[in-house]
Amino acid sequence: MSEEAKNKAREIYESYYYLMPTSLSEKNRNETAIKCAENNVDGVIELLDNEGYGNEYIINFYKEVKNQIKSI
């Protein structure tokens, strides 16, 4: 896995994690942030694929990002 994809996954995940209310348990905060990050990446992949904005390299990069998010 590329370090770039790993860093992007962490960046997307953290952008959601720090928006979660601190009143949530750590487990719920983490799970919700992961789901939000995965949904975000799914949207990017869908847009790139359906609208023809991306090439296979970019789409594969974001698929790798999604796999990295799952391992957070």
C-alpha cells in the first residue's frame, strides 16, 4: 500500500473523527468516523467513475484509500 493513500485515508478519517461529539464513547466516535470517511470516498469514486473525470490510476488510488480507512 502506498504511503500517500495511507496518509489520505488518515486525513479523511480525522476530518470526521474530530467533528464527532466528545460525549460519544471512543468506540462509537471511531466507528462513525470510519463510516463517514468510507461514504466520502465512495462518493469520490462514484463521481470519478460516472462522470469520467478520473482515470483508472486515480480511481484505484481512492479504492486503496478506502481499504486503508477500513484498517484504521
